[in-house]
Amino acid sequence: MKSLKIYIKPLSSFKTKLHSDTLFGQFCWMYGYIKGFDKLEKIIENIENNFFIAFSDGFINNLMPRPIIKPHSFEDKELVNAKEYKNTESITLDFLVKNRKNLDDSAIFQFCCEPENKSKLEPNILTLSVLKNAVNRFTGTTLEGRLYNSEETYFEKDMFIAIYIKYNEEIISKDEILDLIKLIGGLGFGKDASTGKGKFVIDEKDSPIIENPEELSLFDEANAFMTLSHGIPGSYNGKPDCEINYGKILTKFPKHGGFLSNGDYFKNPFIVYKPGSTFLFNDESDKREIYGTVLNNISRHGKSHIQGTYLIPFFIKIK
């Protein structure tokens, strides 16, 4: 198994969040279109036994998810910052790498409360909510009194987004991965790509592609990991491959992409752990490069339509 860290530069606004399972889905559709759906289906048939590829979420300007670990007990004088801290979702990569071998929520709290750090922890993005008319898909007309909310995210000109990738080099090569991601960026990621949303390029000039990034490496003292993806624990040798320590969950209501996006496009809802959730190893003697699984009971169109709910680990030591 190999790892990559790539940087993408948005060229337009996005109407779909850069979640790992959505990246996985659009990547698989692009693989099918370019390499052939027969080849993709053969990979999917054996994917539970022969890992293919997994993605992290997209992290703006190297801001990582704040680890969700045993919470800090606030003293009276700290209560003034408690609410703001609980709403802080990001932490710098440098802090995580420096403190990963002795990670403590008290240290994270102190770092987040320092005035010079507060501005670093908020990505400079603008998310707008727009009310739109629901459309009758049979007649192509709007439905009276049926409004829905649509969010759109805008990025600064020189902003970059980091994405981590783990892949099986026996199935797919680095160059093939990059070519497919470039195609996704050219066509547009997610919702309303046909109207110019979700465009991006891989930023190789200012931020070169990193193979086997150091921050994903395992160290001997690690006793837990923080997920960089939206995912769920999988099974390994007949038992769960990890156990939740502390975390946050999200209910997802996924949709099909590709040529299924215009028909019966709804998948079954499911619950995932959000990036920043922390997990304990079930077997300290068998620490793995990838955790989690794929969901193959997610679609009425059959088990060949899956949801990539892997957990890319950022290894840590917690008290």
C-alpha cells in the first residue's frame, strides 16, 4: 500500500463538500468511464479482500481536524474561552505533528486560545445559502411554494486544499490516480458541475505531490489514531478492526452519480464518524495502514454500487 498527499487549487465555487466518501464515489465513476466498467466491477467484487483506494477529506491550507479526545476540564478562568473552543473544528498540521506522541486536550485548548493562533484556525472561505425553487423532473417546471436551501462555498484566489490518498499499487498506479483526479477537476466535482461548479487543478508548481507523507507514518508508541475521513470501523479476522474512543457522527443521505444521477438516484442513508474522531486499536500487535470498510448494501441497484467509508489514520498517542 502506498500513500500520496496532493494539493488542489479551486478554480470556482463548490456546491458539494470535499468529503472522502464523495471523492471515492466520483473517482470510481471516472475510473469506470476511462478504464471500463467491466474492469471496475471486477475490482469492486473483491474489494473487501483486496483494497483499492481511499481518500481523506479535503483540508484547506493544511488545517487538520481537531482531535476529539478525552475533554479538558475547564477551570473558572478558562470558561470565557470554553464555548469558542468547543466550536473550533480545526488545528494546524504543525501542532499535530509536534504533539502527536503526547496528545492532550488541555494542550490543544491552550494552543487554540492563544491570540496569535486564533486567526490561523479559521479558513478564509465564504459559504452562502441561497433559496431555490424545487423543479418537477417530469414537466421541467417549478413547484409552487416548494423552496429549498442550497449552500455554495467560495475560496480565496491562492487558497489550496490538501487531500491524502492511500492506494493499492498492484491495482492502480500513481500516474493513473493523478490523471483521473485531473479529469474530475476539469469536469467539476459534485453538484452542478455542468454549470461550472467544483472546478479545480492539481497544484504541482507551488505545492509538489508528496509520496508517503511523513504525517501518515506509524510510530511504535502509537496507541490510537484520528481519522482523516468520513468513515466507519470495518472488520478484520472476524472482529472490528478498531473501537471508537471519542467522536462525532453524521447522518448522510447519499446519491448516485454518473449515468444514474438522473433516475433513481437516492441511496440508503447511513451514519459515519466525522474526521477528528479518535479510535483505539483492537489489536496492539497488528496496527494497520488503513481502517474501515466499504458499504455494499447502500443501493437498490445492487452490491456493485458501494460507498467508500474507509478511515485514513493519523496515528497518535493519548493518555
